Amino acid sequence: MAQGVTLPLVSQRIPPVSEETHLRDYIRIIRKRRWSILSVMVSTVFGTALYVLMQPPIYESTVSLLIEPTGPNVMSKAVEEVYAPIDVNFDYYKTQYELLKSYEIMRETVKQLKLHTHPEYGPRPTDSQDPEPPSETERLLVNAFRGHVKVSPVMNSRIVRVTVESIDPKLAADAANTIAAAYIARTLEMKSGAAQAATKWITARMEELRQKVEVSERNLNEFASQHGLVNVDERRRLTTQKLGDISGQLVKAETKRAEAEARFKQIASVLDNPRQLESSTEVLNSGLIQALRNQEIQASQKVAELGDKYGPKHPALIKADSELKEIQKRIQMEIKKIYSAVKGEY
């Protein structure tokens, strides 16, 4: 009968796994995979650089505006209820910043610059078979343009900067100047409307007082006749004086309006003649235009000197001629601003 043999159990000792991996193991792995790691890094850097180089450059143009928180002072305290001076507070300036980026200002800028024809904002081919309605197309165009406009107030000042971004440097400059001009025209229109409303209020008030004076004089004469009173000259003199004061205010308002109308017609009559326009009183009294004129003279002299010294295609002459044209362009823009300001007062 076979007997079972019991073998002794041999215990095997398994070395414990180290909890810390030596730094040399990482270095060994990196060295082993160094070409794979290097190729990934080179591909990433090259791809990023290629993407950046393929992107068109973005240009910025900034125009600064000085916002004065003063409303029109129309003759006397009698019309303060109609149009009181605007308080210098945060809400007013915040309102002006929002007005600068308002849909109306942006739409006017888009319209003047004809951005629908510009490659940056022009229509792009779509997969949709149904074309968008004109109103929706305009809204999308205006919102797209507004996304490239930044309004940045300067701390502790009344200056606000309007910055426009574009891949076209000329478009960026033109857009910034057009936004500023549209904002100025809008504020002048608001002030002109307030002045006209005040004039209408004065006229209505004067008519109301005239009727009251007539009723009072009639009642006074009846009272004097009933009680045998004859001397009512003092009362009549006071009422006549009050009516005369109001008439004087109206005359001043009409005189001011007539002066503005005369200045407007003078500029409008020579608007198509640059030489006569530049010699108008409003333009000659502008310190900024006179300063630009001095710059224009210096730039013209520089162009003449470089023209005698170099050929027409020399970079220095081209740069000087570009500076001269830019100064002349600024002069024409300032003249148009003066025309718009006088038109707004009228």
C-alpha cells in the first residue's frame, strides 16, 4: 500500500516593490523616448508659428474725445425746468460711453464707410439657400463691426478713447474718425433740439402772460370805473415792464438763432469752394487749424527740399509726401467739424 509523502512547504520571499522611483529611472525613460518627445515639441512649435504667420496682422486706430458735461444755458432761469444743466456724475459719462457704441452710431458709421463692400465685412458664401432679409443683414453687419470697437475712458479725466481694430489700417483710421464725427453730430443735434424746445416754451409762455395781462387790465379798468379810480398807471407800468422783459428774452433768442443761421449760410455758400471755405471767419478763428496750417507749411517745405535732392520714388520723399497729405486730410476734417458744429447751432 502506497504511503503519501508529505513534502515540507518551502516559503518563497518576494522582494517588496519600492514605493519610490529613483530620478534616474525618469531620466532613462526620457532618454529612451527623447526623439519622440523632441519631434512632438518641434511639430507643436512649428504648427503654432505657421498658424500665427498665416493670420493677417490686426491694426488699431484710436481717437480721443473730450466730453464736456454742460448743457445749453438758454437765456434765463425761466427755462431751467425745460432744460437744466447736466450734473457732472458717473451716470452721465456712462451714458455717453454707451452712446458712442450705440447701434445708431455704429449703423451711421457702417453706412458712411460702405462696409458692406469691404472684404473684411462683405457678404460671405453660405450653405443656406434662402438669403437673409436686408434688415437682418444690416443688423449682423453692424454687430460685427461693433465687436471691433472699444470705448476706453481715461481715469480721472473727461477724455474717452475710441479704438477700432481692422486688418486694413486705413479702414481702422477712417472708422475711428467717423465714429467720433457721428457722435459729435448726434450731441449737437440733441442740444439744438433742446434750444428749439426752449424757444417754443418761451413763446407759449409769453402768449399766456399776454392774455393774463389783458384780463388783469380789463378787470382793473372795470374796478377803477366802479369805484371812481382813475390812476392805474403804476400797475399798468409794472405789467408792461414784465411783458417787455419776456419780449426781450425772446428777441435775444431770435438774435442768437439769426447769428447762427448767418454763420451756417456763410459756410454753406462756400462749402464747394475750398479756398473760400478756408478763409471764412469760423475757420480762421480755429487755433487747431492754424497749428495744422503751420505743420502743412513745414511739411511742404520738406517735400520741396527732398524733391530737389532725391528722385520721386525715394523712400524719404514718399514718407514726407504721405505726412503732408495726412496733415491736409486732418485740416479738411477739422473744417467739416466746424461746419457740422455751426449747422448744429443753427
